[in-house]
Amino acid sequence: MSLWRYRWWLLPVLLLTAQAWGAEEGFDFFSDKPIPEAQLVHVEPPKPEWMTIGGPIALLAFFFTFCFIVRWLIPFRETALRFDLHDLPVAAQRGIGMAVILFGIAFCFGGLEIQYQMGLHGSAEAYFHQMGLGKLIAFTHAHLFGFTTSFFIIGIPFSMHFNRLKFYQWVFPVGLAASLTDIISWWGIKYVSANFEYITWWCGMVFSVCYLWMLIGLVRVLFFPRVKWLPDFINEDRQKHWDEEHRK
């Protein structure tokens, strides 16, 4: 039997429901009267593609442009520096090695935090959308200091020890550039488009690889000096070649 035959009791139920949800007394569901502006739910219009698609592409271009500018301003050249981590005082070697490991552990906990937040909110977009402007500012401030400090502490001794390898002189600055680009993408996720999430994951992979590369290199040099890889021999050969040339 159709419930519509008992429609006489639907109207009181609808009126009571409306009042329970804050509608004014006497509200008529079947009225043609316009809904007041204050009671309307405003939905933002979809953003244009030049923002949702062009924005992430522009940010990726910023990363490569930033690296190119750094390369143009400070081109690679071999200097007279002769540096070996094993020539440092023992306390400095131990401290650098321990700091590198501790920063590595901190990065692992950072990865666990990301996994937890993604499980809690479902996506990076939902996570950053629920974050207020004040928290995002503080989040940016903390991570700018954290990324810069961690990369500086391991990047300086790593780059000084392998100062003859042109490719190794890119690992430190590329990791920092990826960190900066990653932080900018957070603002894009919150205020522009969820497509910036692809840039976030890409930058996270880049600076993680750079950091892990330097971490393994320093730990191997400081704690396992007898273990040598091809880059070690290349760096040492170029150092000997440099010394021979400048003795003449």
C-alpha cells in the first residue's frame, strides 16, 4: 500500500523537522517565496584549468628554473680545497656521524606522520583543507627551518668530502630546491587545486633520495672507512691529479 495515501501526516512531520533544524516557525516547504540570502549555501565555482593544471606545471618549472639559476650563478669548478672527513678531530667525526643518523631517524618519523595523516584524513587535499591559515604558516615555518638545518648539517661535510665529483655537488642543492618546492605545493593544495599533490609526492621522493644518498655516503665514510665505492676512487684520483698539476 502506497504511503502517499497517508500524505496528510507528512506535512506536520516536515514542519517539525524544519523547526528542529532551525527553520522559522510557519516555514512552508511548498512556497514560491525566495530563500533569504543568509540561508543560502554558497558553493565556490570550479577553478579554471590554467590554475588547476597550469599551477602544478608552473611549480615544477620553478624547481628546474631555480636549479638552473643556482648553476648559472655558481658554476662548478674545482677549487684548491683538500678536505677529508678523517682529518677532522675524532669528536667532530663522531658528532657528524651521530647527527646524520639522528636526522635520518627524524625523517623516518616524518614519513610515519605522513602515513598517519593520510590514513586519518584520506588524502593530502583533505588534510590541508582542514588546516587553518595560522597552522599552515606555523607548519611552513617549522619545515623551512627543519629542512634547511638537516640538509645543511649533512650537505656541507658531504659536499666538502666529495668536492671533486661534479655530480655529487648537485645532491645537496637539489635536495634543498625540492624541499622548498614541496612546501610551496602545500599552499597550492589548500588554496588552488588538489593536483598540487602530485608535486608534493614527487618532491618528497626527490629530497628523500638526496638525503638518503648523503646519509649513506657520510655513514660509510665515517663509520666504515675501509668500505669504498667507485665514487671514492674517482674523487681520490681527481684529487691526486689536481695536486700533481699544481705542483708543477
